[in-house]
Amino acid sequence: GDRPLTAKELRTKLSAIWQTSHSWRMVSLGRGFYEFHFDSFEDMRLAWSSGTVNLKPGLLRLSKWTNDFSTSTPRQTHAQV
């Protein structure tokens, strides 16, 4: 298959899709997980409402943050087939 997107490529694709009015940041958590920080609540809602994003290759599935999140034991509820 396709190689995973780099963080820079991911940011570029998401910037084109989300088209926010304020800045936002993404922090790599490792193992393909990212945390997103928005300067505007409305921009966060815009990104959240876009749902699963087809990045071609791959998908970005947003999940609500939980305090017990761990990249080593994520709860996988979906599979790409």
C-alpha cells in the first residue's frame, strides 16, 4: 500500500479541508495519533463536524479526548476493509 502521510502533509490537507478562520496546532502523540488545538471554538466545531476525513491515502477519524487515552492501548472500534 501507500505510505502514511507525514505530519506536514497531513496539516496541509487538513488546512485545505477545514479552512478555519484562526490558527490551530497539531501535536503528534505517536503511533499515528494526533491531538488538535484550536484558537477558536467555532473552528473546533467546524473540524469536528467534518467527521471522518478521506485523506487519500488513509482516513482521519476524530475521537473525543478522554483522560485515560493511551496510544499503546487504543480502543479500536472501526476497521478499514
